[in-house]
Amino acid sequence: MKQRLLVMNGQRIVQTEQGGAWTNEKVDKAGALKPGIYNLYMAKEADKGQKHDGMIVHSDSRSVYQQIGKNFVMHDRQNFDKVPEVGASKSISYDAQGKAVVAAEAAKLSRGRSR
């Protein structure tokens, strides 16, 4: 089943594709998510040997979806003691038992100019 997320006008719309047409499943507040189309069906399974830094864009009964750059990874929801909040930037890694370890994402260093 293909699933995507539309964020616009402060709304977060979860859609699924059925018979070539997209239908709305759920509508709620977008929170910190940027407006756009998030193609969740293109998400890759999270590699438990790596650390994943990025924004949590969606969670459902089976998976937690995280945006990393322009790509998406999905984490098995069963691996979380507490599912991270949608819109939060998190760093997710896995312990030796395969449980997800969620931490605040490390601040990125940038060379911005301030006035």
C-alpha cells in the first residue's frame, strides 16, 4: 500500500493510493513540518548499524518515518519504548538488543552571517 503525506496550510494530510487514486486517510495539525509532499512509500528500511539524524515526519501503527536529507527511512515501531513526536529532529540509533535509542539531533555547524 502506497502512502504519502501532504503538508499545506498548517495541515498534515495522510493519503493512501487505492486503484490509482489518492484518498485522504487522516488530517491533523502540521506542527513543525515544512509544507510539501512527503512520499513515504519511497522510505527504505532503517539500517540498525547506522545512526539516523533527521526529522520525524509520520508514525503509524507499524512504522516511524524519518526524513534524512531528501530521503526517508522507516523504523519498526515495535523497537521504540516511546515513539518520538512528529516534527521533532531526532538522532536514532540501535542498541545491541535492536531497540531504538532516541536522542536530540546534534546541532549542525553552519557558517551563517548574523547582523
